[in-house]
Amino acid sequence: MRLIRLSSRYITRILEGLESWPAPALSDCALALGAFDGLHLGHRALIDAAREAKREAGLTHSCLFTFREHPRLVLDADRPQLLTSWREKLSLLRETRIDAVVAADFCPSLARLTYQDFVRRFLVDFLGMRHMVGGHDVHLGSDRGGNAETLAALGWDLSYDFTTVPAVTLPDGGIISSSAIRSLLREGDVDRAARMLGRPYSLWGEVGYGSGKGAGLGYPTANIDPLDSAKMLPAPGVYAVRAHLPADVVTDENRPGLLENARGSLPEVDRWGDPLGAPGTARAVYAGMLNHGRAPTVHRGGLPAPRLEVHILDFSGYIRERSLKIEWIARLRDERAFGSVDELRAQLRADEAAVREVLGPPLD
């Protein structure tokens, strides 16, 4: 997959006439455009349509034009919580077999363009677009005037074809969209969100420092600090999760608890993007019970702010200051205050049994 980077500085210099495109970046392409936050099944349909248009028209490239930051982070005072960080999005895009990805900074200069100027200057002149794929609800340009009808009409003037991809729905009729997934996560419905995403909702985080009170209950926890502060978290509550640990932390003692050995395309990094641990992307996947909340039973009155704490089943290795991936599989219950520590301990045993039932037995 080829990556074409367009920084805000370069975009501004192009639009102010201080730079010009050196040459078309692609000879010809079928292109889909959008923020693609979440890379859900609706987005996958757009990407598949671009790849199919390339094949049918005999074009050289399939291309995705997207943004390193969500456009609403620039346009709206109400900043959205993100389903995918840029690092996660780029990793997922590598799995789609798209030929090229344009990673643009959404900046004020770009936001002021009409859809006609944007399509002509960026998509046709720079990228050699000959076929455009748009969703049923596509809107481009400073006044959002670039919809499916007007973009198709513009194609007659700029010599490109246009295909509208209809909404993708779940079997029960729910339309798949990034906003629908955010609503589900706000409700804690991680199962339905996963069906829209085509995979479990996940987060990369660094293991920080806690009070150690979980160990006193017989359930030591890892406190997870998200690598990206803009990343959306599912509603507070208790969840069954899969924890992807760096493979080098696994010892013979902990190996019997493995659910799966896995690999990915994201190397382990800390919150500043610096590499951690052994080279490679080997992961050891364990079952986990995660609490997102204020822990009101063990902290009188509850913590000032909710936090993520995960107890990793059948694992006792040292993972402090390492990064891991959490996948939300099922919501078990709301967080609540218990009358005593003994009541909480009994509930944790029930939660553990529920996690084991949801996630199944280890490999061995």
C-alpha cells in the first residue's frame, strides 16, 4: 500500500499558489473519500467498490482519500471521540488491499474549498481520478454541496464516473455508521458495535500504576491508560475482554492460560510513539475482566474520575509500563457499590465465571 502524505502546510501553499503539483501522483485511479473513523463494514463496502471499479474500468490504482484527524476536530467546538486513532486506521487500511492511501491534514484552507474546486484540484488533477465512489450520504465542500447527485453531474465536466454505494445494514435493519457505533458504545452495547465494525471494538493502552487494592481482593488489576486521549471508551461497567499482551512477557508458568497466539501489523509503542519490548508484533491473548468506573466499594466515595482496570485471568507476569490491546467482547453488568468487601469479592468470582463462559477455555 502506497501512502501519500499531504500536510496542512503543503495544502495551504498549494492553495495560495506558492507551490504546484509536481506531477499527478497516480496515473489514474478509482477513489473513495471520507474520514473512515472506525473502518466499519459500511466503509469496507466503499473500499470494495473502489477496488471493483478499478478492475472493471481497467484503471491502474484503487485509492482512498482520508484525513489524519477527523474533520470535526477542526470544524466543531464539540470534538468527537474517535473510534480509531490514526495509527489504528492505517493498520486496518493495510488489510483492505487498497493500492494507495492519501493522508491529508484537514485544515482551514481545505475546509474553505467548494466541492468543485476540491474535486478538480485534488482528486482529478493531482490523483488522476477517473472513477469516484461515494456513500449514499456523501457531502463535500465548504457548503456541503457535493452530494451524490452533484458529484455525479460534475463527473460529466471533469471526465470521471461516479458510483453511489447504498447504506449497509445489519440483518435486523440497523444502518451501519460511525455515529451509530458511538451511540452503541455510549450504551455499553459492545456486541452490536462489533457487528457493525466487523471486529471487536478495541483500544491500545499503557499499563500504569494503581493502588494495589485489587490484589488484596485476590484479583490484581492492570490500570490501562489509553495511548490516544481522544479514543472513545465504552460506557462504565464490567466487561469480558480479550487482552493482547506482548509475547515476551509470557513465562512457562503463565502459558497454560493462553487463549490464542496472534500477530498484527502494529508494533508495541508507548504513548509518545517510542518502540517498546522485543521487535515484532507477536501477541499472547488472555481472557480478562475489565472494570471501567470509579471503584466505589474499595475507594470511599469513588475515584475522582473513572478508570480502566483489567484483571487478566491465569496470568501473573510483570507488564508494568508495557502496552497492550484490549478487545471488548461482552458487557457483564453495571458497576455498583457493594455493602462490604466480601460481597464485592463474591461478585468478582461470579464475574470471572461469566468471563470464562463467554470467552471459552484456554488453548491447552
